[in-house]
Amino acid sequence: MSARGKHRSFKIHGMLTRGILAAGMGGVALALPLVGATCAQAATATTTDVQLITYKVVAGDTLAKIAQKYPKSGGAAKLYAANRAVIGPDPTTLRPGLTLTVGTKRVQNPTTTTPAKTAPTTSKKYANNLDGWIKHSLDIMARNKIPGTYNGIHRNVMRESSGNPLAINNWDSNAKAGIPSKGLLQVIDPTFKAYHVPGTSMNPYDPVANITAACNYAAHKYGSIDNVNGAY
């Protein structure tokens, strides 16, 4: 995305999970029945987060070497496909310091809840993965009357960043101008600030904030993120 209306495509580089970016986005909360109408004892539940496994490139690394260290990555070809936006057009060139996605893992975290005397109202929970980020963003978009569908967002995310929330493009014209495209939908900072949706994080790498701002921009320029099928 360019700073003067071209707001060019979002490319990818680097990564973290949203848990790192925003002190944990939360997981899929399991619903627990109340122990009793007047019970004050805490009940223990479990949340499950899907976290990205990342690897920082060092001098002398190749995709083949990294794939050997992480067999579940699927080999050098799949490793490149998942990190193409981060690496760039040449899979044989790995710049030290790049952060690559080499897999995912599920982490279960204990959660303590205290039943109230009456059935409490609970806020909606979202999975800490691409599915959850998109659904969370769609709910925010609905409240702000920003058009877009799950399929439209998912299609563009996979093209722009392969689902890497810390993706950053360090090699295109925007990067050379000092405003690299960032995050799931590869938004440059001027675009993110201009179309940021109140109530979301001001961090452009935050998955929900990035998706929502990009969809807000796409709505103003193209009518909807669903109408975007390439660089925008």
C-alpha cells in the first residue's frame, strides 16, 4: 500500500503470535456450568491457543538446513511456500535476521473462573489463530458497518502474508521509501493510521487491528475487501 492512495499490496516478513504482540489474544474458552446458584468456589477450565513456531535466520542458513531442524515444516519447498512473502522471490537468499514460520503448536492454559450467584453475561471468545482473528475482526466490522466476508478476508490474507501476523515486506517500493507493508494484510503505516478502527490496537502487527484497518481501507476504495483480488 502506498502513502498516496495506491496503498499497495501487503507483503510478508517476520513473525510473532498475537499473544506476543498484544499480551495474549485469548483462546477458545470452554463453557463451564455453574456449580451452584450461591457457590463461591472457583472452577478451573482450560483454554487452547494455537501458537506459531518461528525461527530466526542466521548466517549460513538455507531452507534445506532449516527444514532438517524442523521436520514437521514439510521440507524446503513447503517452508518456502509458507514464507515466500518474508523471503522474497529468491528462495536461495535468506537474509540473517528474518523470522520464518516453521510450524504451529497447541498450548493449553488453565483458567480460573468464579461462578456468580446469577448467570453471568460472558463476552465472546475468539481462538488465537487466523480463524479467530478473522471472526473477531468481522464482529468489529459489523458494529462499524464495514463490509466484508470471511472468505474475502481469508483469500486476501493468504495471498498477502500466508497467515503470518508479523509479515513485513522489506524489498518492494514501499520498503525502499521507508514505509514497508506489515501484518496479515500488508498495510503500510500511513494507511493503517488513516483507516484504523477505534477500539482496536494501534499496533499494525496486531492481527485484528490489521485486518480491520485494511478492510476499512478496501471498503472506501473498492467497496469491500471481497472486491480485492490482487495488489491494492
